[in-house]
Amino acid sequence: MSHRLEIHNPATGRRLADVAADSPASVALKATAARAAQPGWAATPMTERLSAIGRFRTSLAAGIETLATTLTQEVGKPISQSRNEINGVLTRIDFFLEQTEAAIGDEHVFDDGAMREQISHVPLGVVGNISAWNYPYLVGCNVIVPALLTGNAVLYKPSEYAALTGLHITRLLHEAGIPGDVMQAVIGAADVGTALLEQPLDGLFFTGSHATGVRIAQALAPRLVKLQLELGGKDPVYVRADADPKIAAESLADGAMYNTGQSCCSVERIYVHASLHDAFVEHFMATVAGFRQGDPMADDTYIGAITRAPQLDVLDAQVADASARGATLRCGGKRLPQPGNWYAPTVFTEVDHTMALMREESFGPIIGIQKVSGDDEAVALMNDTRYGLTAGVFTRDEASAHALLSRVKAGTVYWNCCDRVSPRLPWSGHGDSGLGLTLSTHGIQAFTRPKAWHLRRP
């Protein structure tokens, strides 16, 4: 029986392609091949591994138009943002190329002449990567590139909503010199992910929803597999009384609506000091009104399609709940009457924490703006969540920003910016936002295990 995966364009609803999908048997065969190939890859000199990833980077840059077009067609991301994503992954690859060798070099920690102590960093072995559709290049390469550079074999399951992009990534890595058995894509939907979890993995790195992350953790717990979960967020920002309301509004509108709001670090809750509230809302609404929603292949489109049709129901439910509980709808609040998965940019004011809009992840072009009386109320509301991915504050005073953000439970905090990721800083979360981290030198070491050496001279 042949297995196929159908791929549809979320902007039109039309069938885009169908590709060969894996079965549980083929996933097992790939895992066996990866296990056999990994020791040889780990023994490959670092210079050769670095050169292969460098060639991969060159291919990404050279093929950006083709790659961006595929990405836009299968996830509905505006073409300019698809190009931005690929350009962004080039800088992340540069970081990994520059930092990996030193990050996993031997550490000599003690030597008294008779006894030496040192730490080496050895690859985990076979790494499973169940990746996300919203930023498949960035999220995927956060795992794939450092995993390969540190000597691991990778079984990579791209999201079924970004399978064509996943196949592009795998093809370009093979063409760059990564052995076929060392880097393998497993293609399919949830059943293929389940089959991957059943393999004898040494590490599993997942990016996606909290509910799926919990199921993965439960499945792997009896085997004590190293697990990293990058999950969701309900990311808050506070606009303090001394902030510039226009600058804050323009930045936060972008932070809420970029990638059609489909980012784990999208701004999802905004708290504004009462003295600035009306001016902020005015500037925010003017900014959102300037965002063009339309054909994702058009260069001037800013808001594209919703990738997953079921998310439209989530957005509808949050709109209905907020409206029923007394929120004021300032714009949007509905699907667009056309083929594909489209939702109008939606802004609510007069919101509170009785509303799902302010508590549950939205993952769409929707935002609630709540008036607050001051710093203490803002911090209390920012922490009133089961998530803890990112949080930010807009203020002219750095000391106040530091004091406020030190009180907020979040893995990443922002002063006068938002929705930003740097390869130099770890990406992690508190609570239901996940376990472990990617990026930074700590994220490189995550693909290794420390080995302690006690060396006594004779």
C-alpha cells in the first residue's frame, strides 16, 4: 500500500502537491540506517562537517526565490516574509559555523600535576526532530544544523503543513555533503510522528503545541530519552506611562500581526497605562489599518492566510467569548468570505482575564489591549498565565524596565522591542512554554552530553 501526503495551498484551498509519505515500517528502517551511520559521521573531522554546512548555507542563499515561493505556497506566509525567514536563517547558520567548535571543545578544569580533570562533549547519537510549520527554516535549522555539526544523525519530521520545505532542506543538505543516512526526512502527519517516537532515539526535539508536547513527554518518559520541548506562549507587553505611545503602538502592531500572528513569540496581550491608553489605541489602529492583507505572492502583502483551517475555529471562539464578556471590537472579528483560510486582523479593547483571548494562545491576527493603573497591576497580569515564553516593556527608563522584567516569569524579555530572536541568546520558556532550550552556545551543547575524565599520571 502506497502512502501519500496531500498538500494544499491555504490561501486558495487548491491542492498543491502530493508527496510520498512514510509508514511505521519505513520510519523504523530509517532509524536503523541512522544508527549505523552516526558513528562514522561523529568521527568525521569538524572541518569537513563545517564545510558541508557552509555549502548548505550557500545553496539556501542561491535558491532563495524558489525556496521562498514554495514556503509561501504551502503555509500562506507573505512572500516578503518568506524571504526574510530564509535570510534570517543564514545568520543563524553563520553563528553555528563560528561557535560550534569552541562550544564543544574539551574543557580542562583541574590539574595539580598528579591528577587532571577534564570534560568532553560527545554527541547524543540519533536525534529525532519534530518541527513546526510557522517558521520551518528557522525552527528546523535551530535543531538540524547544531545537531549535525556536533556529530549526531538526524531523523527530521517537518510538519505536514510544510513538508515541501522540509524536503527542500533535506535535499540541500544532501547536496552539500551530509550523508543520506545521517540526515533523513520522515514525511507524514501525526501517525508518522508517533512512529518516530517509537524508535530508539537518543534525543527528541519538538516544536509545537503544549498538548502535543505533553503527549510526547508521556510517551518517552519510561525510556528517559533526552527531551526538549519548545511550546506555545501567551506573550505579554506592558506600555508604561513614560513610553512614546506612537512608537510602542507601531512596534507592537507588527509584533502582533507579523506572520499573520502565527508565531510562538507573537505579542498576544498588551497592557497600557491608563494615561496613554487612548493615544496608544489610536496609533495602534492606524498601524493595523495600513497592513495589506491579500495574495501572499504579492510583494506588498503583509498579512497572509491562516495555515491550518482548524485555527479559524479557535479565532472565532475567542472573538465570540470576548464579545459576550463585554470587550469592544475595534476591527475585524471574522473570516473573510473567499476560498482558503482567511481571517481579518482583529483588535479588542476593554478586555480582561475572564476572556480566553487574554489567557489562551491565539496564533492568529488577533490582539487584546487592556488598560492598567500602573506597574504592579501590569506585572501581576503579565504573570497571570500558565505560559512563560517572552515578555516586554516599553519605557524610556532602562532601570525601570530591568526592575519590571526581573519580576516577570519568561525565558526571554524585551525592552522597547518585541518578537525578536537572536542566535547569540538562549531560547527557552517557563511553565507550559516548554523544557530545554535552543540557540546560543548552550543550545549547541544541548546536542551533546558531557563526559567527565579523571586522569591520574603514573
